[in-house]
Amino acid sequence: MSRPKKKDTFVFEAVITLIGLLGAGTWIFRAVEGWSWVDSFYFTGATLLTIGYGDLVPTHDLSKVLVVVFGFLAVGTFLYAISFIGAAIHKKIPEVAKNLNPINPDSKDKNGTKK
């Protein structure tokens, strides 16, 4: 019987997924289009964020097909991973805010008595 994963493991996996998508897209477009590493990374990031500036466009038939496939597979995965990371951060906000709040009703002074 497998143990349930901790939330931190899911966040780690989401971050690794994002890095993997950026890396795979960068490598694919560098190999197919012959762009520089920076241009390939930039194009991959713009594609994942669904920005589509249009300053770099695929010129080979293979890369055009790959952009469509990459878009269908990677954009949804990218957005899911980002939303998962955002939800994890959102759950931590009350805890962090409580620790940062100088006027905390549960806070105690040096003697351990409530303020």
C-alpha cells in the first residue's frame, strides 16, 4: 500500500515539470529551427505563457507541427502546475501573515502572558 504524498512533494514535482517543459521546448526549437539558446528559451516561454509576440516564428514544417503539439500538451500542463503552486502559496498566506502581524491577539510578551 502506498503512502499519500506530502503537499511539498507535489509542489516540487510541479516546479520540476515547469523546468522540464522549458528545457524540452528550448532544446527542441534549438534543434529544429537552429535558433540560439536564448531565442529558443524565449520562444518556449512565450509559447507556454500563450503570449505569442510574433517576432520569432517557426519556419520549418516540422517545427510548425511541433508548436501545435507542444502547445496542446505543454500549455495545459504548464497552467496546471502554476495553479497548483499558486494554491500551495495561497494556503500558506494566513500562516505567514499571522507571524508578520505585530498586533496579533495570540501573541505573548517576554513573560509569556498575553498582551
